[in-house]
Amino acid sequence: MRVDPYKHKEKFLSWKNRIGGKIPEISNKNSKIILEYIYDMEHGLNVSGTNKKGSRSYNRLNNLRQRMVFMTKLLEKGYNAYDLSKMEERQIHAFFTDMRNGIIKRLDGKTYEDPANFVKIFKAFWHWWQKVNRKRGVEIYDITMDLDTSKEKPKWVYLTEEEILRLCDNALHRYKVLIMFLFDTGIRAPGELINIKVSDFYNDFKELNIRDEISKTFGRRIKLMLCSDLIKRFVNEKNLSEEDYVFPIDYKNANKYLKRLGKRVLGDVKSPAGQKYSQITLYDFRHCSCCYWMPRYKSESALKYRFGWKKSDKIHYYSELLGMRDTITEEDLLMDVTKTEIENRLHKSENEKEVLKERLEILENQMKVMAKAVQEAISNGKEILFVKK
């Protein structure tokens, strides 16, 4: 069974029971269409043809219902959209333009840094509405066609190897183990992290099996190159059994501790990736791990396997090539020059061999002609002697 640190299932089911068939604070028409949409997604009905079939995850369902209800309240209040099914193109474009420009602000009064997430939610809703009506024989115009879905990559905390060690030296023992485990494995936190059991370690804690059922993408078995002994001692110290979870942490409290640690050890200044050290989270170590392992892996496919990625663009997304350096040396250059010289010599040798082969064939043909002429001369000589006798 997979442990869900965010309790998505409990939150969704509690919300369904709480609303009792009517979403409060929005119009009846909007409540009806949003609930129809959410329930269809719960059961995998009328999903996009380009997406996977089947019901959406509880994580996705919570994201859809929270953002759809939030946007609908704003649309009703400021744009008179009391019936989403009758929204016009200019209405929805004006709404998202205002959100992007800061006219519509967040609950804390700040400007939305990434309204594209809201745009994608509304596009998914509208495409569902189109599909529902298409089944009824009604074509609905796609008012979301020209919406801007571009977004900026979130800032994160980049740490060098030396900074990682400084954090470890100043951290509580359990957090030292946690930091080195995150940095070594690059595991997703908290989702994959808190589901790791003692039984997932192999070969005397030198390998880790990230099971398929706890992974966001696919299961994988990776080597522990930095934290193997540390994890082994930690498990023994805690007297953990095979089925015990190694890191049953509260991710919110863990992030709070890391922020305090980052500020105390590294200061309240920005890291090279744009985010302050005082804002470090569990997930930042996945970024840092990617930066560490990228120049050390010989193949891109092997690096993607370690991190559970299917697409190569994730490598740049997570690393931004931070920590990379030009590693070419004179020895590498000499190696290439020597290789080229050898190849040229071999090519020259092959050409010379072909010329010699052609010459040999010519000589062989000439020898055959001469041999035939000699044979004929001998035969003629015998005939002459026979006639004289």
C-alpha cells in the first residue's frame, strides 16, 4: 500500500460529503456543471482523447475542484459569468489577462507568478464540455484556443557538494541521514521518500529499489554511492524491521526545519538557482542531485533511469546545467589526434594494398600469357622435329 503524505483521497471524499450535491457560494448552474465535470473525471468519462484513459487520481481531482471553484467565484464576481457554459472568448481572455497582469491578485495580495496552471485547468474543463456536447450532436466553439499557457520555471535552491556537507555537519543526526539520502538518490520527496521501507534496500544497503507502486512514473533499482553506510547504521540504530518505513516524516515540519537550517548555515541570500537558502525544501535536493550526477553518468538514458524520467528535457529542467564545467583536456585532444592519425594511416595502408593487389593481378595475367606462349612454342618445336624424322 502506498502512503499518501498529502491525504488526497481523504480530502476529496470529505469534500463530496460536505457539499451535499451543491457547491456553496457559486450559482446553481455553475455548481451543477462543475460537479458533473468532477464526477466524470472521477470515473474516467469524457476524458481527452490525447490523455490516458481511466479515472483521474485523487491528487488531480482535488486540484481540479479547488481551482475550478476558485476561478468560478472570481468569474461570477468580476465578470458576470453565472453560467460557465455560456462563457464568451473575450470574457475568459480578459480574466486571465487580468490575472497575469496583477489586477486579480492572490489571497495574500501578491501577483500570480504562474497563472498558466489556472489556464490549463480551464482548458481541460472546456475541452470536456466540448466532448460532452459533441456526443449530443452539438458543436461548441473552443474559446480557450488562444489562451496563453506559457509559464516561468519556479526558482529553487542550488547547493554545491561543499554546501551539502556544511548542512549535514550542522544538522540533527536524522536530518543528516535524510539530506545525504535525498542528495544521493535524487528521489521524489515526499511522495516516494516516505514510502521507502527497509526491505527496499539490497546488497547490504548498496542498492535501493524504488517500487513501481510508489513511483510517479516507473519503478527502478539504483545504486547508493554516497549514503550506503550511513543508511545501514541508521537502520540498525533505530532497530527497524524489514517492513518499517525508513523516513516516516511530516514533510511540512521537515521543510520548516530545513528552512531554519539553511538560513542559519548558508544565510538569507539567493542561491544560483534564484531561491534563497532560507527557503530550501525537501524537493530541492532532487535538483541538486541531478546537478551532481549529470556530469558523472556516461549516458543520458542511465541518468533518466536513476531519476525516473521518461523525457530528456527533464535533465535540463532540473539542473539548468548548474555546476557543469568544460572537462576537455590536452590528453583528450591528443587521444583524438592520435586516433585520427591512426585512421589516416590505416586508410593509406588499405589504398596501398589495393594498388599492390591490382599490380599482382596484372603480373599474374602477364605470366599466364607468357606461359601459354612458351607452351605453344614448345609444341610447335616438337611438330617440326617430328616432320624432319
